[in-house]
Amino acid sequence: MKIQTEITKGILVITCVDSRLDAAVAQPFFQAIQNHINKGHHHLVIDLSNVKFVDSTGLGALVRCLKELGSQGQLVLYGVGELAHSLLQMTRLDKIFSQANGKNEAIDLLLFNKKRFATKAEGSFTEDRLATLKMDSGDEIQEVASGERRRHQRISHKQIIDEDIIVYCTNTRTGKRATAIMLNISPGGLLLASPTKFTVGDICIVQGTVGKNFKFKEQVVVRQVFQGKYGLEFMKATPETTQFLNQLTGSVIMGKGQSRN
């Protein structure tokens, strides 16, 4: 990740030049910011205006920046794009990161709060707050180090909104349309609960809305059936769905040589 820096009113402003903040650049991105923190820059503005794609690995780098600052300072984001903002909301990181509409607003916000950080850690990133960011299976959002295997994380519907996510599933053989509740979703498929019975091998069209902004309509095949729950695999997801779900779920860390289902 290529970055540019400037100091305005004593605040370090970091501009992300590249369009992606993902596993390929997350570690050097964090290390670059860590170097600035170690040099005494404890109040940071990060400009994400050029960033079009962020996954959970990229978010993990930002989380680590917050942890590195601890009670010493604070960080404000601006220029967060629509998809990145949706990802922050779905992972509830919008409750953790301060955001501004522009550079001047971000700097003013930091200057306003700067004196408070001289005496207390209000707004700092703590281990308790980090614990709230764990994924459905207990994996934390974090960077993926070189040489470690990755897998896509399933995101529970409860991590997106508090209410049930309703989807509609049409059997391509019978034409019957069923209503189902989405239990989780990943770039590979989704898990549904439905009173309508499906059998392994059924091909269906599933459509629904994830969060506030993303609508999908995809062809799936039923791979697993268990007590009213159905594991569906995307047959050939559209690029839009694949990109969105990759951004939503990202990669979670796996130990070297380990494998998981």
C-alpha cells in the first residue's frame, strides 16, 4: 500500500494512494503507520478516498493501528466509500472508528479532542472493544501474515442487522417459491432455515437483500440438508455478488498446515 503523508496543524494526515486495502498490502500498510506512531505521531487522520476495496484483512490493519495508539491518541477516517462504509457497518466497526466528511473536519475533530487524551483514554481502543469484533466462529478480524492459509469466513445475519434476513428461494424444477431465513452467508454460499423441504441436488434461484445496500439474485444448488436447515452453494455467482461478499467476509487467519471445513 503506497501512502503519502503531510502534517497539518500538528496532525499527521495519511493518504492511501492505492485502490485496495486487502491481504496483499495490509501488513506493510500497518507497519508504515506503526513507524509514524513510534516517531511520536499519536493523532492521525487516514484518507481513504482512493480506496475502492477493503476486506476484513484491511480492516484488521486499521484495528491494529487503533490498538497501537491505545490511550495515547486517536484516529479519524475520512473519504470512506459506500461499499467500505457498508462493511464498517456490517462488522460494527462504525461504532469504533471516528469518521469525518473531509480532511478539515477530521483535523478539527482531532484538535477538539486532543486535550482529553492528555489526561484520559476516552475513545481509545481496548481489548474489551476488540472482543466485540469477533466473527461468528470466534475468529478475530486481523491481518493475514505471509505463508498462512486463508479461508472465507461465514458471516452470521446477526452481524449484519439484528432482525432476521428474509430471502426467497425458487426451485427451478418445480417453480415453487419458498420463504427462508438466512442464517449465514459467505462467498461460497449461504445457510438457510425454511419450513419448505428441499433435497440435496435441488437447483434454486435465491434472491434477497444483505444490509441496506446490497441486493442479490443467484443460482444455487442444495448441498446439505439437516433438520430444516439447508446449505446452498453458489453455482456461478455474479462478479458483483462475489466482490461484495469477499469484501464483507475477507480472509481470516489459519495456522500453517491447518485445515478447516
